[in-house]
Amino acid sequence: MEQKLQELFIECVKELNEIGIDIQNEKQYGKIDIIISKRNNKRYGCCKQEEPDRRYKIINKIGRRRIIKYERFNKHHIEISPWVMKLENDIIKNTIMHELIHCLPFCNNHGSEFKKYANLLNNSYGYDISRVGDKRQDFEKSNVEFIENNNYKYKIICKGCNQEFFRKRLNRYFTRKYRCAKCGGRFETINLVNK
């Protein structure tokens, strides 16, 4: 599995080079390594960053508080969840590309710079890079059986697009604080334990 991940990573690096992003240039983007995560997470992958570049320091003031953010790092550790490696190669590459975008300066979050690079890759190579993925759809596309964990206590449904997802724990202000990422709709929660 590790060899397959490294091969797909090299393919992604070549595709980035073709559109003018030399992601292996350590002076510009920092050092990048990629591994399969030791834990079986719900998420597809993550990009952990170390050694912030002091030249890219941004200070935001909120009231009396000062929040320091860094927009470029010298080390990036990409982890891909083991269950993703069971899916088709294009879904794995999609996940790798998503995490590689986070290695670019000003792309630590899913803001406008991240979306710009995601749209560039989507249009150039036909990727489907977005903020969140659809696990069930990806498993169906890969002809792998999707086994859902039934230890969840809460079911959350978007009132706008009827998207459903599950949680074991839930912030009591969840429906007031958060909106759907796909349509912006409000959420309704259903307690599965009392049923």
C-alpha cells in the first residue's frame, strides 16, 4: 500500500509541474513527506505543518486579543487514511492533490486561494477537489462495500439539501452555530439513542 501511495504521489507532483507549480522546490514550498496514517480516521487525509516561515506572519486583532497566523511553512506532513487506499486510484489522487494544495502558501484553510488552485486542477485534469468528500459515493464508485458504523448517537439532516451525516458527540449549540457546507441550509438533529 505504501508503494502505491508513493507512485500516485509522484504522478500528482508531475501533474503539478505541468501547470507550472514545482511543489518539490523546498525553498519556495517547503519539504513535503507523505505516509499512510496509523489511525483509521473518518477523514480522507490531513496536512500537518511545522516550522512556520516568519516572513509570512499575519497578526489579526480582535478586541484586545492578537491572533498570529502563518501562511507558509517549511515542513509538511501529509497523512492519508488507510481506508482511502482501498478506493480507486483517481479518488486517492484527488485526496493527495487536496492535501498538496494545503502545502502552497496562503492555502492552509479552504479559503479563496485554496479554491483558486482547486478550480485550476479541476479544470486542467478533471479532478473533483472540494472541501469535503462523499464517502458513500466514493465507495460505490470503487465497487467497495460501504460499512457504516452504527455506534452513532445523533443523525444530522440538512433542511436544504437533505444531506445526512452522523455524530457520536454533539455540541448543544450545533444547529445554531453551523450551516451546511453544500447549500448553506440549517440543520436538524435527531437523537438516535432514545429511539
